[in-house]
Amino acid sequence: MDLLSAENLTLAYGKTTVVHDFSLTLSGTPTGVGLIGESGSGKSTVARALLGLVRPSHGRVTFRGSDIHGLSRFDRRQYRTQVQPVFQDGSESLDPRMRVGSSITQALHLHSGSASVTDLLTSVGLESSLATRRPHELSGGQRQRVTIARALAVEPELLILDEPTSALDVTVQARILDLLEELRTERGLGYLLITHNLAVVDRLCDTIHVMFDGRIVESGPTTTVLSSPAHPYTRALRDSVPRFGRTPPGAGGSADASATSIGCPFRLRCPIAVDRCATEAPAPHTVAPGHLAACHEAPDETPPS
């Protein structure tokens, strides 16, 4: 049975729908799933729904087959132990009034964790002496390591990582990624990595889902999707990565242009849009084994001869 699953989620803020018919499955095995897209695509809203912080207007989130909003008090506690978040900015995740050691100890006591503060700090590459400091006395990289240590205090199976390195400089980002790789191997963790950084996904994730305007437009094995993207939006994301000596190409249209609910949401920015795109929303279809794309112009999988 899957650890965590989103089934046909629709999420809205007031009358504005920000996520449309979203589905995703996460196992507790040591594997990584990436969710990528530009700012405003709905990635963080999905993370909040998976953590139970917002309730979907349609669809459901299940933990080991049970709707998380119908869990008993005991099962809800178990869910919060097994699925832990790591947010973008450690300075906002940590109580500025609490010392690092107290913050981690609180997590240990709430969820009956068996590790010690010293062990947890050491496991994320920090000196035990930092336990006496407050968050503002730490560097950005140290704060992010503390948030990871606090998440590990309850011995989770899955980490939901929402832009865990975007607030850090390049050198510190690399160290945090090294740490996440080591922890996945050592502890058998599953990851849902939410980011706009393709290099991070390529390094940590086995499969990838690409979001645009609240919808999944492409998904599949990370290597396949990044090397041979079938959707023009994925292609634009990949090609926009800065490369020395050339100007990144764009996807066409305005960066703020997203279409209405009629037709393909990407059509106003799409360089290969056809008349059909204005009237018919594309459904995901298979373009290669395990590789799906929601694009009328994406090729269908070639049947075996």
C-alpha cells in the first residue's frame, strides 16, 4: 500500500482555483519524486494539502489508504510522524525565541523520538555545541540543517521538501544536497522535492512531475523527461537554464500569460500551438514507457511491432 497519495485534488483560495485534478503517489521507499514548475504554478499549495494544512474542495489525500481528514487522533499523530516537512527558509521554520536544542527536544518529546539532540545535530553535520544557540545566531545553511534535524527527530518515512535550497548560496546548496543524498541512503527516506531548479531534481529524484497553472503537464522518469521533454513547457524550463556563451530561448508569449479554463492552459505561450489547443484541453497520454504528456502535439507511444 502506498504511504501517501493525492487523488484528483482540486484546491482553491476563495473563488480562485489554483490546482486542478492533481494526482500523485508517494511510497515510503528510499526514492525521490520531483514536482517542478515556475512560481505560481501551485506546487506549494499541493505541499500544504499533502501535509493536511489545507483541505481540498474536491478529491482527497490518503495516508496508507485512509483519508487524512478522517483519521482518528492516534492515526493523525502517526501520519504527522511519518510525513515531515522541510520548508524553504529555516529562519521562518524555527521559533526565534527557542534555542536549537530546545526546538529539537520539543519534537522528540511530542513524538516520542528515540534519538538525542547531539545525535541529530551530528547526523546533519553540525557541532553539538550549536544546541545552545538561537536561530539568528546561525548561518542560513546551519538553520536549514537544524530544520532537517528536527524533521528527522520523529524518524519519518517521507520528507516533503519545499524549495529546501533556494534561500541559500550555491556553495551551501551543494552541501545541503549532499546531506539529503546521504540521509536518503542511510535512513531509507522517501522524498517529495518541490522546486523550480532542474539540477536539484536531476540529482535527487527518480521521477518527475511538471506543473503549469495548477495542472500536471508532463511526468515520467527524470532522466527521460529532462533529456527528451515532450511538452513545450518542460522544454522551455530546461532550455531556460543559463548556459555559458548563449542567450536562453523563451517559450514565446508573455511570462504572465496563462489561458482560461477552455482549451490548453499553456497555449498563449506555446510556440507549437494549433487551433485545437484553443478549444480542447489536452489529456495526458503516453509518449514513451512511463512517460506522460498533456499536449496535443506530443507524439503517442509507438506500439511494439
